[in-house]
Amino acid sequence: MLQASLQHIVRAIVDNPDDATVAARNGGKGDLLEVRVHPDDLGRVIGKNGRTATALRTVVNALADGKRVRVDVVDTDF
């Protein structure tokens, strides 16, 4: 549910929604959600001073219901 919710939000933010993906991984310290977007949309997802990324993390942690979840925006080259 967290992965689908985050992917829905990210796709609404970016200009290239088909290139936006969220991958879920299980780590030793909790779950990890990796956000990958088109390089042109990276600034939109991070936001000024990281505010959009912080807001995404806040929403995911609110939905996580006490579980430990980390959200990373991954910089990739196409």
C-alpha cells in the first residue's frame, strides 16, 4: 500500500509520469522505498531545499502506522 500510494503521489508531481517508479526493499533497519524519476523531474521531486522530498517522507511515515520506512530519491542517468 505504501509503495502504491507514494507512486501515485510522485506521478502526479512530475512531467514524465511514465518514467516514475517506486521500488520497495526490505532492509535491516526497516523498509526502503526508492523513488526513480526522469532526470528532468528530479528537481520537482526534491523541491526547493528538499521540501517536497521531506513532505513525501512525512506522508509515507504517516501512512506507515508506526513502521520504520525510509524514502530515498535515487539519481539515475537515462
